[in-house]
Amino acid sequence: MPKPHIPLEDIRAQVEGCRKCTLADGRTQTVFGVGNPSARVLIVGEAPGKNEDLQGEPFVGKAGQYLNELLAIAGLAREDVFIANVLKCRPPGNRDPRPEEIELCTPYLREQTRTIDPEFIVTLGNFSTKFILKTEIGITRLHGTLQRAGKFKVFPIFHPAAAIYDGSKREALENDFATLGELLRASDAEQAATASAPAQPAPESTAEEAPAAAQPVVEQPHLL
Ligand code: SF4
């Protein structure tokens, strides 16, 4: 029998009391995630930075403003999506997450994903992409290609912070968010075509062509 979904507020309470790894010692507060609890798109970043640790919300300040602009390119508002991170506590000095921290913290992300049950998971950067897709293939190769993790459509994109240090990433980020918008519209059209003609023979195709790679690069049997 499938495991029942845990309400988001219960998962949040577990995260707030969590001291499973040493990141608990340096945090101001945990950063659970924010947004629409039944979002169609779940955005998964890496870990809280300084401002996120202070405010208790992912992607605030400049990075948050830029993410909002990128979401708008895809036709999404921040309140449409749910935004979470692989790690819920800030690594000191914004260092990379360590494997043991990812292992201890990601059960929370798994439960969030099960409860929100999105259609798309947008992984921002290497850490979330590698965790969700269980792959060693890097973001440089995977970004902008439609992948799958179990029932979820996964769309890897560079982390917006990468554009701050490397301006050439800005164009790739903006192109990938535009592609995400096309994928969402193509899926809408597909669903509308199915819903409007249930008793008719299938039309040739009224949906837009999926713009990203049709064949997943990563063979991924399951996420949850
Ligand atoms: S990073 Fe995750 S596992 Fe570590 S203390 Fe914070 S919530 Fe717990």
C-alpha cells in the first residue's frame, strides 16, 4: 500500500527541530521552503545562503529577484511554484554541501516532493540535479534537457548564482526558463486535447512539439 503523504506543516516541524547534522550548530534558522503547497512546478536549489539563513526563506535578496525574473520568462509567478533546497540549513561560508549532509537532509526533500506532487521538478545547479536524477552527469551537459525521475518530469537548469560569476550563463538560464514555459504550455495543450475529445478518435496532434530533448539522457528508475 502506498505510504500516506505527510502534511507540509508536519514536515516543516520536523525540519525546525532537526539536529541530525552539524549544520544545525551554525544556523540562524532552518529554511524549509516556500510557495504553493500543490504547485505544478517544484524548484529545487542547493542550500540556504547568508540572507536565506537570516530570513528563513530560500532565494531572497538579489538571487531571489533574479529567480523571479527567470520565472516570469516561463510565465510563472513566484507564488505559483514551491521553492525548496537540498539542504535546509546554511553551510558555513556558503561552502558546498557534503555527501553526509545531503544523505541526512534529503529525506525531508523527498517527503516535500511526495506531498506537493508536482508535474515538473526544476533542479537548479549540480547538487540538486545529481540528487534528483541520481546521476554523475553534470549540469553543463544536462541543463535545458527534459529528464524523468519516476513519475516526475525533471528539467535541470544552471543555478542562478552561476550567472553572477559567469555572465555567459545568463543567456543559458534565460533560454532554459523560456523552454520550461514552452514545456508547460505543451503539456497544457496535451491535457486540453485529451479532456475535450474523450470519445473521439485521437487527433493527429494539437499539442505543440515538446521543445527539449525527447530522450532522457539519464535513465532514472525512481525518485521516491
Ligand atoms: S541541514 Fe538538514 S539534516 Fe542537517 S540539521 Fe539542517 S535540517 Fe537537519
